[in-house]
Amino acid sequence: MIVSMDAPFEIRIADDPASLAEIAAREVVNVARDAVAARRRFTVALAGGSTPRATYRRLAQPPFAAQMPWDHTLVFFGDERGVPPTHEESNYGMAHAALLAHVPIPPEHVFRIRGEDPDPDAVAADYARVLAEVLGVRHGEMPRLALILMGLGVDGHTASLFPGSPVLKETFRTVAAVHATAASVPQRFTLTYPVLNAAACVIYIVSGAEKAKVVKAALADPTTTLPAAMVRPSDGRLLWMLDRAAAAALPARRTP
Ligand code: 6PG
């Protein structure tokens, strides 16, 4: 595992996907426990896609499941597809099957995006309202999540922030409905940069050789405009957790 601190973000590299899930689950526990110690609650937005599944499953197992402050944990989602929660493409469905169904988190502490509802703009506005109400922010204030987990698409997208999308220019709304023509389910709902960059901690979890090229583009090219590279918390921590295959194209870094 290599730790690099010579950039505005941390990079940790695990040997393989199982080790990545292990160190990522451990880091989630650390952030959760620190958040509860400081603010008596832990607010987290979960990533979708397939990569985080291994981390969620690991988090539902000993010793992490017992170390997590579930009673003080509030779960949100970084993005969702326009499908019901039981659909195979549902990010909520993936997280529920891998984690939420197996841990003692109070059901009322899980706030899913109602992707199946007919009016996409109403879905986005309703989730923004829930986020603001539950986090207790006043009108116009930006909700600050303790942790946002994120993934990376091979085109450099993260959450449902795709290259060239108008939502990349959003500066006020915290949640947006987007139509991602390249995505498996084009109707998407996503947290926007204002709330992503207001987070206390953002952790990317990226695995696999197919991501090596885009990881290099996102992390080693200072001129990059890839959506994933634009997530830089203004007053928070940014940690990229990679397995060796995903990190393979990064320039060698000296460990401190
Ligand atoms: C989604 C995710 C998306 C994901 C990337 C990587 O809803 O699909 O939010 O941003 O993190 O597409 O997906 P994989 O982990 O499946 O490679």
C-alpha cells in the first residue's frame, strides 16, 4: 500500500480488489467514528455502480459491522438511476443487498432517491429538500456531508456527472435530474459539485485495469477537466483509494 501526500489529495494503493475493500471499509469506520465523536452523527452518501459492492459487503462483516455507529449513521446516495429500488440497476438496491439489509441501521436513517417517480425534476427537488432538512441547513446554506463515497467511470464521470453535461456548471442546486444518453439507464439523479465540494471528506474507490488510463488522466494531468477530477472539497479531505491495477499508469510516487 503506497501513501502519497504530495498532492492536494491522498492516494492509497492496495494490492488487489479484496485488499482495497478492506482498507476502504476500515477508512469508512474511521471517518464514521470521528464524525460521531465530533458531531454525534455520521452523514454519508454512498456511491453506486459495481466497484463499491465489495467495500459495502466488507463493511457488513466483522469487525467493521460492530465498530460502525449505526444508530448515529444517516445514509444518502450520491446518485441514482431512474428505476425502482428493486431494479437490478438501482444503486439503492445494490447498497441494500450488499450492506443495508445486513446491519442494524434504523430504516428511517436511510434516505434513498425515489428514481422510479414520474417527474424527474420533482424527484431531484424533493431529495434536495430532504438533504437540507435532515442535515439541518438553513435556506441557501450548503449541506456538508461527513463523507461522500465516489466511483470513477472509464470516461471520467463520477456519480452521474458525465463529461459535457450541463449539470457540470450547476452552482446552486444540490441535486439534479440528468439525462445521460451514454448511460445504461439514461434517466439519472445526482448530487452536484456544490454539495460534493462542501463535504468534509470524499473517498474515491477505484478498481481494475480498465480504469488505469482514466485514473492517470484524472490524477496525473493538472490540466484535466474530467468530471471526477473536479471534485475537490474546498474545506475537506480527498482520498483516492485504488487497487494496483487501477493505479498501474500513475507515475511512480515516493512514499514520504
Ligand atoms: C453509477 C455511479 C457511477 C459509477 C461509475 C463506475 O450510478 O453508475 O454513481 O458514477 O461510480 O460509473 O462504475 P463501476 O464501479 O461499475 O465501474
